Amino acid sequence: MRCASISVDESTRIAEARRVAVTSAQQEGFGQQWAEEIAILTSELATNLLKHAGSGELHITRLSSLGEPGVQVLAIDRGPGMANLHACVADGFSTAGTSGTGLGAVSRLADVFDGYSQPGRGTVLVARKFAPDRRNGHEDWVFAGVMVPFPGEPACGDNWLSRSDDVQTWVLVADGLGHGILAADASAAAVRAFEKAPLDSPVSVLEKVHQALRPTRGAAVAVSCIQRESGAVRYAGLGNIAGALVDGGRVRLMVSHAGTAGLEARRFQEFRYDLAAEGALVMHSDGISGNWSLDAYPGLLRHHPAVIAGVIYRDAGRRRDDACVVVGRCTRE
């Protein structure tokens, strides 16, 4: 997954975020008009972080690896939050003495716009913009994630990817051993092997990833397969990637075996679960604490997967390792 994380703690970061967003849009094949619209919504989200929260993070992700050209901008803060996010998005609303058109402009320019905010805890906003001729045959199931490198490292040692066929959606999460470039090389090798593997079963995919990682330092890896109509989930993992099914206030952990893909794998085994229609699949590396729960976030499960992933990262991220959290949810009403 191709993404960039920017800490927005001063005004110069706004221009940096804008440049990254424009570059991402150009790499996705966007024309000048669409690239400029990506730049505008990115600037507005970054400005909003400084004005209303004092600081925050922007995560800019290229979406073509998920099946269609596009750019996602995720804004995360721990500021005062908003009691009524819907009102704050309306043009003319302002708590900072401005014209109040920032979030309204973002919502108009984006193809997908969503957010979640709680007074005293902060806000997470996502904007996605796709190429004009977007084609996606599997829009009912949407995956989104947050990837952040170990502080000071140039690359994230975690990685993820989703794939779909006519009836199933698959997702892989990998955590390269250690952190830095070599860890990133290992997790990237896992993603490449996943891209090439026949989608037969989670075990067969995991076995192919294991063989492909032999020349690397190895990685913890887990693979999920969702039957889109029934909601059944098939899962296989090696190492400490956490997989969970969330349904309301209930969190069910899925089972992985001990081992390291590419180094040692004594047992490959698939486990099967049922996921409620309104539930979500969550997978993350050990850069995210396993103690998270959605009980303290009323209504969050109804929001875009990127927003859910952003809240989990913000409030459960350890900040002393690479971090990756991926959320998938059926958005069909």
C-alpha cells in the first residue's frame, strides 16, 4: 500500500501535505483539474487540524492498488472535538472566526466524505476522490487502513492489501520483523506474493507467502477471505497479526498460529467465522494495542472503514513500533 503520513503541527506542513497530495494524484493518473481538487481538500483538512485542534496527522493514500485510481486523505486529531459534526460541515459554520467553508468545501469536492468526532477526544475525517471514469464492481465491501512507520524511520515495516473476485474479498496484513527498510522489504514481498497467488484458500495463500519470504528477514502475516453474500470469514495467520470480528459491542478474536512467514511455520490452519451484516473485520499489527474496544464510541461502527481505522490507530497505537490497522465493512444498505 502506497501512503504517506504527515504531522501537521505548524503552517509549513500544510504546503508539504498539499505537495504530497498533488504528487499522489498525478501518480494515480489524475488530470490537472482533479489533482487541484485533491490539493484543495488536503489543504482544507490540514488547515482545519491547526485551527481547531492545534495539531494532528494527515495520512495520504493512493488507492489504485485496491482496484481503482484514487486518493484518500485521512485527518486525525486529539483536539476538543465537535458535538455536532454535521453542523460543522455546513457552509457558514465556524468556531475560529473564518468564513466556515473549509469542511463544506471538502465534502463537495470529495466523492466520499465521512467523519467521527467526540467532545474532548478529537476528530477523524476521511475524504476520498476517484478518477472520473472510476469502475469498481465490489463497492459493497470497502477496506481502508492506516500505516505509520516507527518514529524516525523512512519506511513502514507493516503493509497490507485487499483483493476481490466475483464472490469474495480478501485482505492480507504483514508485519516485517523489526522495523525500517529491511522490515519494509519483507512486508512488501508478502504483498507481492499475495497479489500473484491464486485465491484458493487462506492456507494456500499463506503457504505461498511463506515461500516467497524465504530470502527476507520474515514477517508475521495473516490472510482473511470474506464471502460477500453470506458474511462468512475464512482466516489463517502466522505470528502476532491480530484479527477480530466486531459486531456492536462484541469483539471476537480470530486464531493465528505461532511462527514467522519466511522463517518458521510449523502449522498452517484455516478457521471459519460468521460476521453479522452490520459488523466489521479488523486486522492490525502489534504496533496497535490489543486492548481496544469500540464500546466508548457510540455509532462508530456505522462509519466509513477509514474512520474506524483512524480512531483505533489514534487511541490504541503504541507509538513505539510500526503500526498498521485495517478495517473492512459492508457498506451496502
